[in-house]
Amino acid sequence: MIPRRLVLSGAAACGMAAALPLRAADRPNPMPEELRAALERDPTAPVLGNPDGDITLSVFFDYNCPHCRKMVGPIQALIASDPNLRVVYREWPVFGEGSDFAARASLASLETGKYWRFHAALMAMRGRAEETSVMRVARQTGLDPAALRRGMEAEPVTRHIALSFQLAEHMGLMGTPTFIAGDEAVFGEQSRADLAALVARGRRTLGLG
């Protein structure tokens, strides 16, 4: 588990820690609201679950991370069991060029309405995500390869990936998968129960019941 202080000390260093709301004053290591907004409300980030949910679970992942691939089921089970949960996905391609290509391709698919189908197929693929394998999955998903390649260089795609790296550096994240709720982050494979407990602690921390 990543200590909460690591999530916040980096935020202060990058100048995000401005005036905090009063409700955060009595919390140990409260996450600055500027950081929370960047983490949870980035318009370039895919959202699953209830878009109007009372708490957000942020997921940092890489398509070439074997532990991330194993988390698809637990995350889906958690969403099914918690109707007030909002899940934000942060594409964080830390495993090289193939990961960067996969992240760009998946983000480019957002405008087609096929992101989640493509995302699930990439997570289920055998072997590494590389240009050839990613484009093969894209064709199988019904995406137009030429249009997808054009979209991969779009400004929102580049901005999303850059912000993922910036947030990860400022919060001192260890790698993928990382899950953040409330003021706390956990690293590595988690069970559905582990993720539910993280979300429950986040709700208590934020005074959501």
C-alpha cells in the first residue's frame, strides 16, 4: 500500500496545494482540491460506472501490465455491486513504446463509442500490446485503422498521457496498477473486497457516509 502522505507530498511540491476547504482541515494528509480535480475530473479520461457517483475510484493502468489485465474482473464486479461508484481510467503507458501505442489507440477510440469494447479486447489479448497486435485487435473490434491512427496524435490524447505521467510523478506512484480513492492510494493486484474497502475508507474520509 502507498502511504497517503506520498500521494500528497508530491502535490504540494508541484504547487497544487493552495487553500484547502474547511472540511479537509481536520484530516491527516488531505488531498488538495486542485489535485483531486485534475485526478478525477479530467475531461480526457474515460469514465465507467455511475458518472454522477458520490465517490471516484481512479485507476492508473498499462495494457502491458499483467497485473492490470487481471483487474478487469474485480473492477467490473465492484462497479456492479456499487451503484454510486464512479471509476476514472488513467492510461499510464510505463512499459515502453508498445504501451504508448496501445494507450494512444485506445484513447483515440473514445470518439467512436467503442472505447470499452476495445479496452476489454486489449486487456484480454495474449502477448504484448505492440503496434501490430493493437491494430489487429482494432480491426477485430470494428475500428477504422486509418482513422484511429489519425486520432492517436490528437491533442486530447497527448494531453491525457502527459497528465498521467505528471500526476504519477507528483503523487509518487510506484507503478501499475494503482487505485486511488479519497486521500489514499494502493498499488498492485487487489481483490474486489480490497477495492471495496478502499472505496469505503474513501467515503468515510470525505464524509460521505
